[in-house]
Amino acid sequence: MAKRAKVAVLKSRPETVLEDYEQLMKLADFEQHLPRENTTILKDNISWHFPFPGANTTPWQMEGVTVALRKAGFKDISCVQNKTVVTNAFKGEDLNNYVPLFRKYNIPVLYNFKPEDINWVRYQPKAKMLVLDKIFPEGIHIPDYFFGKNIIHLPTVKCHIYTTTTGAMKNAFGGLLSTHRHYTHTWIHETLVDLLAIQKEIHPGIFAVMDGTTAGNGPGPRTMYPVIKDYILASDDQVAIDAVAAKMMGFDPMSLKYIRLAHESGLGVGEMSEIEIVGADISRENWGFTVGDNGASRVGDLMWFGPMKRFQKLFFHTPLVNVFILGSEMYHDYYRWPRKDRLTFEKWKEETTWGNLFNDYLQKGSLAEPLAGAGV
């Protein structure tokens, strides 16, 4: 009988969140899945450089995971950042309060779009690819820095306009594919499965720690409706943690194509009956989340999945792509943020306990005391 997947889930509160993250990771047996002798990459999730609640790795998620690793004797820790057409990595790590943590814990940050930090090399996967070899017939290129290193994905619990939900599997998208990753959007579900297969070949250890203290309902991964849920999750099984998060949000995990395909490919477990959940009882959790649409998603649906997709090489493989990049930036940064989403962020900071905690990070930079003898 195949071994069941394990996903740890805990309720948390701001007063104990760092200790909760350490307990969570222990419940998910992180030390068994991450060889201590290898460098461990922290792959945070910056879906939007603005600090919109639910969209990005939280500072307490980053610090809680780092403290747990340091206490367990993991001394070689780094962080890898990527950019997207709507995300500035430097602005994102600053506005989301990661920079003081990198300094405090001596974590070097590498940027996969800076040649002086990371080279992209052609890689021939051992696993049969579903789509990547066809999308990139000239060869699949991935960062050379990733080979032989552990990786911990740090996503949040939220919806996504193209994949319904997004989490650990989608978090590999920005780090492992180059700026031409938009070529894959029509086949995004298959792409995520291919990327997980590649990760299993190049990383000695893969782990995910997901923050659902404020979850994102609606047309994510950016323009959402933040909902306080107080949950955090962890697992070495990228498929299982995404399945559990999807179930909590109110979706049938196996109805989501990327989860079903990964399960059928043997890359993880998507069937809830085959997942052992430790920690909190989530059997009654059903948040009733829905994705919906925004301006960007309606354009994307037309171009990636609708009647215009047959012209995508004209629009997205030529300089015309810059028109869509500019349009996305104008919509998100110059329309949505100043007119609506900044107000949501300010209200969250003032009226919720997690928003108050974010303010604490703005003022203090860190919550934890210095770790004596922990390699800091």
C-alpha cells in the first residue's frame, strides 16, 4: 500500500505565530525531507509588489520558517527572487518587510533575472513532459543555481484567475521558468505538472509552508477580497498541500486540472481520502470561495483560452507583448492600487490583528529575539 501524504495544519494567532510555524514544520517532519547538508532556498511568493493582504508571503511566514530552520541547525539558507510583468522584486521584498529579515538572519538574496547572480542552462528532463518540450522546442532552460539545493516554497492560500487556486505548485512557476513563461499560459495546468517533475529531479528536498492567516478570495493572485482565516499549512507533498488548501477554500481538489494531473502522474497526492491531516481538524472547513473576474482576467481569458489564442504567437512572441505588459501595469499599479486596493490594505492594517502585526514588522523589522548559537 502506498504511503499516505501528510499535511500539517494549525490555527494560529499573532501572539504565537512564530512558535506556531515551528510547531507546524515539525508536525510535517521537515527535517526528514530537507537534507541539512544542502543549501536551502527560500522561494517566497510576491504576486504583487504592493503589500496586498493574502497576495504575498507574509513577514511572519518568512521569519517563522527561518527561525525554525536556524534552530534545527540549517546554516546555509538563501532566497531567490523573480520578477513578473506586473511585479518588481526589489519593491516587493521592501514593501512586504522581508529586507530586515534577510539582514537579521544573514540570508543572501539572488535574483534569477540578474546574470551576475544566476545563469540559465538548458535542461533535458528525465520525466516525459506534458507540454514544456513543445512550448520551448529550442530547449527548456532553468536556473543553474537550483541544482542540488533544497527548496521551501512560501505561498499563501488564495484563488487564481487561471488555475482557480494557487499555492505550492504554482510557486515554482516564477523561479524555475524565465521571463518567457507567459508562453505557457494556455497550458498552465500541464506546465505546473511538468515543473513539479523537474523539481523532483533537481532538488534533494522540496517542502512548502503556506500562510492562510489572511486568505485571498476572488480574482487572484492580486486583486482579491482578503478574509481572515488564521490557518497555516505545511507539507513535503506539493500536490497534497494544494489539495488541502483548495478543499478549505471550498473547491473539489480533484476537479482542479493541475492537481488531478499531478496526482495521476504520481507526483503527489490529490485525493483527500489519501491525505493524512495532522494538527487542526479541518473536516468542516468550507469557505465558499469563488474566483470571479477582473479587467485583467477578462483580457487573459480572451487571449489565452478564447478565440484569440490562435494569434498568441503574434501578440506574445513579438514586441507586441510590450503593449499587454504596459496595459497590465497601468491596470494594476495605476488604477487598482490607488483607487481601491490600497484602501483595502490600509483598512486591513487598522482593523485586523494580522494587519496590526504587519504594522509591528514595519516598526520593528522582526518579532524574534536573536538566536544564540543558531548560525545567525
